[in-house]
Amino acid sequence: MSQTNEQQVARERQRAFLIAVLDEGDDLGELRELLRTGGVDVVGQMVQHRDKAHPNSYLGPGKVEELKAQLEATGANVVAADDELSPRQERTLEKELDVPVVDRTAIILDIFADHAATSEGKLQVELAQLQYNLARLRGLWTHLDSLAGGIGAAGGGAATRGPGERQIEIDRRLARDRISSLRRQLVEVRASRETMRAERERGHLPNVALAGYTNAGKSTLLNALTGAEVGVRNRLFHTLDPTTRAARLSGRQYLFTDTVGFIRKLPHQLVEAFGATLEETKLADLLLHVVDASQEEDEMLEMVRAVEDVLEEIGAVEGPRVLVLNKADLLTDDRRRELGVRHPEGVLVSAATGEGLDVLRDRIEDEFARTLRPMELLLPYSDGGRLAELHDLAGELEREDTPDGVLVRASVPAGVAARFARYATANGSRNGAPG
């Protein structure tokens, strides 16, 4: 049996009890979905309403006692917290409850590890896991702390530290060395990615990035817009590695890039590790923010804010963007009217059925039309390569065969206008082409 299959079998035997500290409410649906994605059953939950988590035990001492009884009654054999726990909180809970305790970050990292398919994705996940575990190494060796303390008390000094303390130092050094190695490898991967991106930019094809909450339907939308066959499944974080596909709109070729899905409380370790991947959203000419419009309005807005927070963290807040309200096929008439009032700037589509995709294509073209420069060019017949290049960049154009060459009127991306400047007619220069 493979390691992955063994892990899956082990998870299927896990029965998780959920805990959370919230200001109000008791909705732990997303944590349940995360665990479902990881193959873990949920047998109960407990929410404590307080301003902030207890610094030592996450839940207050009284709630921890209640939790013990709940674990026994439900037969739970693991506790899952809806926040990232400090090492102290994790150790305290495990000592009090006598069952393993995992937090939201560990669950997400575990899912990412399962879903990473490419070498880059695997490197990124391993880096995030090591960064997360580095602060928790002491907790792995607490069973040797008393030995270390006894020896230290007798003789004092670093030379007499016990095996627990020495092992912690060894583990930390090994972890830091591996982190440094992974970062070097990711720098090389990033350089390769930048080379490929430079090749794309040399052609100056418009690049559209799809970003959004996990499971919002980005991959389905990519397939619908480009005719690609990117794998799609109804699970969180199905897509980890960016996928770029080409499509033509009104004759002009565009590149569409699907990116990793976001989530509330996305671990900072992952944001850092997936920085090169997420950079696709930062460098894109246009960002499609895809949302699941079938959610309740408050829930949808929370998802929108979670995505915006990550985009701000990576510096992708500037530049044009379009709000894409996906999953229209699941909406009631009332919900459709509500979305029209609350989000008049959004484009309502169904990537699954094709509804609204023509409107979205028109919107994408309109956004790029604002960046185009009208030019009139006279291309010699001997320079047919330039004419072919112009077709790719400008899409639809007007052409007229003359004795001196092909007279072309086209709207060209501003970034490549200088490339055709020497072919500009006097009229073309007056239209804004560099002379």
C-alpha cells in the first residue's frame, strides 16, 4: 500500500471533534469541509464565545473540562481547532485531553501536501510545513525535558544539557538547513518561471489571471473560456499550481491563468511559500475575481474579503479587475435580483452551463480596449512576419493592399507600439503612434 493510501486509511479511522473561539455564532462549516476534504469524519463541535482565546489552553479551563466529557461521549479521537494554535496551547490541550490536537493551519497544510502534484508545488508545501513545525519542535521532545532539567541542575552549563535539549538543537539545525535548501530550489524554479513569463511578454499577449476563494469554480471557468481540460473536482484546494491556457477573443489571443484558491485564515506560511505562484495575480494585465454567487450574501462577502486580504498581502491591489459572479445556474430569481442590485459591476455567469460567458468575454475585451493605441501602418510586402505578428497582437484589423505595401489600421497594446513605430504613416503618428 502506498504512503498516500496508508494516510487515507488512517484518516478514515479518525473521528474529529471541532472547537472554536468566536465572538458570536457557531458556524464551523468551513472547518468541517476542510476535514471532509482530508478524509476525516466529524462527530461533534464546541464553540466558546469570548473576545480572544485563552493564552494557555485556547478554550477556558471550564470549557476544557466540558470538552473531556464530550470526547468520551462521542468517541472522538482527535480535536481540531478552527484557529492556528500556539505551541503552548497545543501542548496544554493534548495534556488535558489525552488525544491528538490539530489546528486549522495543520489541516490546510496536510490538504496541500495531498494535492501538490508538481515538483514546485511539493517544494512549496514542504517549505510551509517546515516553517510551521519549526516553532513546535520543543513540543516533540517534552518527554525528555525532566532529564535535561535534572542533569542541568546538578552540573549546570550548556555542556550538561540533556538529550532532549540537544535533540531540539539538532532538529532545529536540520530544519533550518532544509528550509534554506528549499528556498534555493524555489529561487531556481522561480527563475525558470520568469523566463517562461518573459517569453510570453515578448509576444505581449494580454494575460488574464483568475483568482478567488477555493472551490469558487475558477478551473471550470478556465475550461469554459479556453476549451482546456483542466481537472475539476468539488473539493477545496484542487488547484495548487498555476495553469495557463490560450484563447482568442475577436481574433486577438489572450492568456488565461488559473491560480491557487484562497480561504479565510490562509496560513502565512503558505502565502510566503506560494509567493511565486500567487505572483501571477500580481503581474496579470487583468484580474478576474471569481466568487461563488450561490452562497448567502454575508458568506459571499466574507469570501470576497478573504481574497482581497491575501491580494493586499502580496501587493496585487492595483490594476484592473472584474468581479465574476459564478454558479448562476444554482441561483433563485430573488438571488439574481439581489446580486444585480448589490453588485451592478459584477458579471453573472455559469461556467458549468455557459450562461453569461459572452458577456464576460465582451467585458474582458472592453477592459483591454482602454489600454490600446490606434495606429495606421504601412508594412512592406517583404515584411510579412510583422503583419502576422500584428494579427496576433491586434486581432481584428483593417488592411488595404497598396503599391507600396499593406496599409493597416489597428489598435495595438501600448507596450508594443514602439515595435511598429517605423511603419507608422503620418496619419498614424497623429493618432498617437510614436513618430
